[in-house]
Amino acid sequence: MLRISKEQRDAFLLHDEKVFIEFMVEYLQEESPGLIDRIEMESLREMIANGLARGRSHGLKSADVLASFVSVMFSIAPNFDEQPDIRRALIDERVPEDQRMSRLFDTVPDRAWDEAEKQYDPNAWFPELQEQQD
């Protein structure tokens, strides 16, 4: 049986943005179909691309961590990272990058997640449109 290391998978996914986006489309279709089933494929790909860029803006680099970040955008809110407690934990450089997303769920209080969900901003999916409106 062929085994692919995390480093090899990251190199493959991160080498070509389109490959990573397609990986995320398939992942979301399998893991969270109810969250994306009404989104047109072209829009879904753009949302994922913008989510990856947003995750990278926080210093996230590995495929697993970026995939987790984008998944949370779909399940909680595309701007979940603006909630102060979440943001603080997300950019905490004392925590290794590959552990930040998993630690979010252990360290950020439930009320912060509730607040992030209530502050859902659909414009966060398409920041270039928001910039044009401003």
C-alpha cells in the first residue's frame, strides 16, 4: 500500500491553488453537504479561494489547518476570525501553526463562538465586492 506523508500531501495541495480548491470542494461535499448544496460551483470555488487567502492572512500555511479554517468559515461564519477571543487565539504565535485551529475549540469559550455566529457577514466571502462598495 502506498503511503503519502503529510509533507507530501501538503506539497501536492499547496503547489497548485486550483488543486487545493478542488480538494476543498470534494471535502465539503463529503463532510458538510448541507452547508454548500445550494451554492453554485463557481461561487463555491471563489468562496474557498477567498477563505484560503483569509486563513493565510493569519499566518496559516499547512493544508490541514487551512482546510479546517475554511470549514469553520462555512459552519460558523465567514468572518468568525473577527471575534476578539477567536482572533487572539488564532494569531497566537506561541502556539505552533499546525495546532492553532484545534486549540481554538479547546480554548475559546462557547460564548465567543455564539457571538461569531451572530455576527455572520455574508460580504466576508467576497472581500473584493466589499472593497468596491466602500
